[in-house]
Amino acid sequence: MEEKEKPRLSRLTAIITQLQSKRLITARDLAEKHNVSIRTIYRDINTLEKSGIPIITEEGKGYSLMEGYHLPPVIFTENEANALITAEQLVLRNKDQSFSENYSDAIIKIKSVLRYSQKEKADLLSDRIYFKENDKDEKSSNYLMKIQSAITNFHLLEIEYLSLAGKLTKRQIEPFAVYSNKGNWLLIAFCKLRNEFRAFRIDLIQQLTPQNKKFSPHNMTIEQYFELYIKK
């Protein structure tokens, strides 16, 4: 299946990354990668050149970046780095496996741009932070990342849900928001079975299947949802 066209800003950023990662890349390669026309890539390259990116065009061959040119890496202050390391230890105690794994992968990339002195301090701090909550590192769910993706892309979900009373039901839901309560993640969603908003404990979801069908965004904030919930 072909990749859907990315928003232009995301595509321009990706093109810069690709130019940095290869000696030479053709307009056709870029067009196929981003599922756009070659003419669109020509316009993108022109936009990048006008913004100051030193792109070299080799006629009949492709594009490259001027030798020695690199976008400056993100620089973190010591306090910012410490905040990230602290958050890492907190996330690792989280009960959703997908969240912990993806954050760990992300923090590795963040650590890669730290200065050497910051890396040493980050390692030291990691060994000196301890969160008592979930100290046995129990993982009770593995769906948080899929749910977050469904929330932001307005994708309908089908779930098999085992209630605390032991009743198993299959439902189609429109995911709205997630929140954490006493170490457990809960999903707020419009349940088509009950025809109203319900809160589902993610660790009680036995199976979750994203559907190809999209739903219309709910014209409500999470604060408004809680106000309605309190009234009920």
C-alpha cells in the first residue's frame, strides 16, 4: 500500500534529513519516498534553497548538501537534561508496556545529542532516582500507543473488554482521551454499544483492533467531559 502524502512541513523536514544521510539523492527517489510528483519535489527543493539550506544540484544525477553543512543538534541545559532523566525513571514504572518501550527508544535518541559531560551526569542521576510506585515493574497493558494514535487520527476501535464483574463484551468505540489514575491508564471513549461516553480501564482490554473507518471529532474538551461526568 502506498504511503499517504505527508503534510508539507513534515516532508520538507524529512527531505533535509534524507539529504544529510546520503551523498546524492534523486528527485525521483524523493518523489517515490513521499508519494508526490517530481514537480512537487522540485518546488520543495526550491523552497529549501530559498530558506538558506545549501543544496547542490548535480545535473542528471541528483541533489546533495554542501559538504560540511549540518543542522545544529538540539542543545539541552543541565536542568532540562535532568528533567528528562527523571521523567524516564517515572515512565519506566508505568504499567503500559508500549509506553515504556517507546519512551525508552525516544530517550536513547535524546541522550545521543547530550554533551559528554551531560551523559556522565545523566547516567549518575539515573542510578540515584527511585520511584516506589510499581516497584515490581508490573506491566498490565500494552495498548496505550495504539490508543493514542487512534485518538489523534480519529480512528474507530473495536475492543474486547472484560469488566471487573467478569463479563466479556465486544464493542466499537470512538476514543476521546486517556488519563492515569492510581497507576492505571483509563480510556474515555464514546461506546456505540451503550450509545454514550464510557471510561475503560486499558488493562481490562483483552483485544484491540484499529478499524479503517474514521469518526467525526468530538466537539468537547476533556475538562467538559469531567464536568458532565460529575453531574451524572
